[in-house]
Amino acid sequence: MRFSRIATLAENDPHAIDLGVSGPAKIIINNTGSNDILLGQDRSDVLAATASQYLTLSAGVMLVFDAGPGVGFVGQQSMLWVNATGGDSTLEWAIFDFPGMVQYKSGD
């Protein structure tokens, strides 16, 4: 289990956060600030001058992902780039992973 927080995510100052997991997990990303945060795969995706491929995490919104090796975007990319837009913000995330747990598919 990992918890982390960027208390002051300055506007237009991108940061990479490590969301890598080695087994099945839940990932929670929470924008507890008062401004939007851009989420992207690369620094240039969230930088104000070049932003083009991003997801906007609105102020006060929490995202919850199922994750694991080979499960969608979060499973393929261990770094997620974040950048506050419209002013400084606050970002919190938690990873609840179960590295020793075996994943079963339906019908196994």
C-alpha cells in the first residue's frame, strides 16, 4: 500500500508520479485542490505550451482504477504526468496493491 501527496502542485510545473504495480491493484487519484489538473503519458502532453493528449481531472474529483500488469493504460505506463492548470492545486494518490495475489479469469 502506498500513499502520496503533492501539497502544492504549481501551475504549469509538470511532475511525473509512479503508478507502477506488480500485481492486481486499485489506484485512487484525487484532486483535492481548487483548480483542474491535466493527466497525460508524457511531459509534453500536459505542459501548457504543447498540451494536446490529456485527461482533465476537475477540482474535487476522485478517479478509481483497477490496475495490474497488462491491464489498460495504467498497467502499461508506470509514470503518469500531472500539471495544474488555472492555478495551483493539490493532488493525492493511493495504490492498494496485492503483489502476491493470483488473478483469476472468469471460467478458470
